[in-house]
Amino acid sequence: MPRHPYRLALNKLARVDPHIAAALAEIGLPAPRDRPMGFPSLARIIVGQQVSTASARAMWEKLTAGFDPFTPHSILSLTADELRARGMSRQKAAYLLGLALDIVERRLDLDLIQTLDDEAAIAALTKVKGFGRWSAEIYLLFSLRRPDVFPSGDLALAVAMQRLKGLRKRPTPERLIKLVEPWRPHRGAAALFLWHFHHNAPFDAREK
């Protein structure tokens, strides 16, 4: 059986944070969530913005139907109206067309992105219209497997941290990034565990 990709990092975090230790004992390890590098993963992040996981999955299946492989040219073969007929909002259709054109015209070099450090890669990705910091961080975390990326603007992570630590208020993104500072250099594994905690921990399971 292959080694769980987050076991070592989460075991290290459990040794320095009793809340993680207690939750890890309660709910176990999160499932791996790796995605391939490249255009399909970037496009899927756009599709998934501001919708539920289930809705994003259904929209993705409708968008990619009939394309194998799914490439920037797949998107560029469709008009904005055809993208809307496949379930995309007007805004998401524009973002997808812009992303595909940026890649085809080499304004976005995905091979170069892989070689950049985290902040430089985020800066390059956020030049793409529709790609904010959260979207860039999700790509770095899931597709580039960067170990210390933590999407502090993610609502579910804030809710999970509030529960995990028993905080009176949900932390702001600025407060959240300060709270996870002690978890360096394993904040990526911590983010994955907090999503797991958010979905699977009973509400009375956090350590008091």
C-alpha cells in the first residue's frame, strides 16, 4: 500500500499542536486530493468558484463533454454562448476564454510557473483575469503540490479553524494566516486536514 502523502506532515503537526492531535485521532487522515498540472486543473478551478462541490462537478462534466483531451483549443472552439449553454455563467465563460487565449498566446507559461517559488507563481497566475489569490493558491496546493501553501481566504478553512481551536469568532483571513504561522512548513497539509475536519468532525469533537 502506498504511503499516505500527508501522514508524515500531519504527524509532525500533531506533535506541536494538541488540537490537531486530538482531531487526527478522532477523524483520521484526509483523502488525497492531488490534481494534474496544466490547463484542465486551472479551468476546473474557475468552474468551481462560488459554487458547491456537487454543482462544480456537474458543471465540469457538462463543460468537458465530448472533449478528450480537454485543452485550451477545446475552449476556444466554443463561443461564449455555447459555453453558457454548457452551464457557464457569462463571467465564467469570459474567464475560461481568457485563460485559454493566455496559454495559447504564451502570456501564461505553465512550464515556467512550475519553476517559480510560491509567491512568484501566485503573482504570475493572478495576472490571468478571474484568477485571484485563492484560485492561484488552490492550483499550487493541489496541482503543484506545494507543501506550505495555505489559502487563508477560504471560508471553510476559517470555519474549521474556529471549531478546531474553540474560537469565539470566525477568524479573518489576516488572523487565520497568523494562527497557522506555527504550522510552517506544513501549512499545505494543515489546510487539507482542516477541510477534512470541516466535513467530517462532529461538532463536539474539538478539544476544549
